[in-house]
Amino acid sequence: MSEKKILLVDDSRTSLFMESMILKRHHYEVVTAGDGEEAIAKVRTERPDLIVMDVVMPKKTGVEACRALKDDPATRDIPIILVTTRGEGDNVEKGYEAGCNHYVTKPVDGVELIAKVRDCLEA
């Protein structure tokens, strides 16, 4: 079985490092992007199996990037997990309305993240 490729998107180097370590420990291939615009460009070149994306970022937020990817027939089937410090109901609702598959709040719980990653990749 080949490794599943995950695009990890966050403007925080610390978050990228921590989440990347969690994912690599479970044998996922990880590629990264620092904002929503870079994420959209990388999706086209990297063809990830899953996107794990922060919500609050410069240039294009995770919700905006999620919506753009879900509106594009070429990328609409790639599952997206949004990750954020903003776990309030209306923010979660905006994420799901944009098309995300799951929503995880920071600080990220490794067990929860891996459970949601597996749910997306094994669906």
C-alpha cells in the first residue's frame, strides 16, 4: 500500500511542525503550504489525498480556500479537515458550509486528528 499524501496548510511554523510530526508518525507523506493561496496552487501540483488546513491565515483563509477547492470539479472530491483556535458554533458552521469534511480545534489532539484523517481517507 502506498503512503497517502496529506497537504498540511498553516501560517504557523510551530503548528506545521507539530501536526506534521503527528501525521508522519502514522506513515503519511506530508507536503506543506503557508497560506490558502499557496494551498490551492499546491493542490494542483501535488494532488494530495487529503488537506488539513488552518482557518485563520493571510492572503486567503482556510474557509475561502476550502470553498474555492470544493467549487472546482478538479479538486472537489479531496477531503478537507479545517483546524483552528476558533471553535465557536458559527465558525464551525461556516467551515461545513464551505464544504469541509471535519473540523478540529487547536491545540490539536493527535488522537482526534488521526481519527479524523483515517475517517476521510478510508471513506
